[in-house]
Amino acid sequence: MPTLTDSLAQSDSKEPSDARARGGSHGAGKKFDTSISDAVKTTKEEQNRRVSAITCGFRHDEHFARVLLSDVSPKVRSAALGALARMERATQQDVINALRDKAAEVRRAACELATQLPSVELRALLEDPDPRVVEACAFALGECEISEAVPALISVVKDHGDPLCRETAVAALGNIGDDRSRGTIINALNDSVQIRRRALIALANFSGED
């Protein structure tokens, strides 16, 4: 029967693009085979470390989870943060470090885990260059009902170029239910279909003739 390790490893495995590119070249010979072998080995090692990080959360192995917080792989660092969250052992500094991580994947993971982590300031990530981080941050702010984030969320709805970010920000404003966002949500009824639908749902938290 496949184990958790096998399943996760299989779901994450990808053939390196540079290896595919070299596959049609002439004269690669043994060097090409070695490159493929090294790439597969590195990927498998990363998968194993990620699985180890995940299982730390179930084994309550805080020490090893903290070791993996400094791993070279963003996937492993994200999994280690998730393990600490599961154990309820993550500190504010752990979260701050994750939100400042150079990898967008880790910053996004910290936002997605926000409801399970110690409270820290998230609003700055609404200006993150990666739209996936902005979307995750907006969702977290809405789930945590951070009223101080209303002006920044309004800016995302009005100005962000990614429609998913605008949609999530609308949902967050609706969840917070602050009257300052009423006009912005109403104006979002002129946006794309998905955002109009989200705006209608968000307006359920408001009342008034408008």
C-alpha cells in the first residue's frame, strides 16, 4: 500500500526543464545521463525533506521542524512552518521571518496559515509583487477580520491588476463589514462577472438604501 511519503513524492515530482532541453542535443552522452541522475536525486532529496517537515507536525518534533525552517527549498520551509502551526509552537518571530522570506511560496504559506499563527502585521503584503501572495494576504485579513486593513484592501479592489486579488479583497471587505468599504464594494458591481458575484455576497453584511 502506498505510504504518505510515496504519495507526496509522486505528486511533487517533475522532470527538470533543462534536462528536457538537453535531451535532443548531440554528443551529450554520459554527461547527459549524469545530469539527469543528479537532478532526480536532488528532487527526491527535496521531497523527502518536505515529507519529513510535514510529519514533524504529527510527531510533535519541534526541534527538527525548526531545523527545516532554514532549508534551502521553499517547499520545505513552508512545510516546516505548517508543522509548527499544527503543533501550536510557531512564534511571532517565526511568522515575521516567513513573511520576509525571499520566496513568494513561503510568504504565501505564512498568510494561508495566519489564522493558526501568532498575530503579526500582514498589511504590507498587500503590496507584494507576487499576486498569489496578495491574494493569500487579503484572504487572511478577511478571515481574521482586521478592520485596520480596510483602507489597504480598498486600494487592492480599486487598483490591483490581478482580478483574483480584487475578488479576494472584495470578499475580505465583506467579511470585515466595515462601513468604510460600502461604496467600494458597490462599485465592484461594475467589475468582471466573478467580482460582481463576490460583491453581491459581500453586500449581505451591509444594510441601507444604497
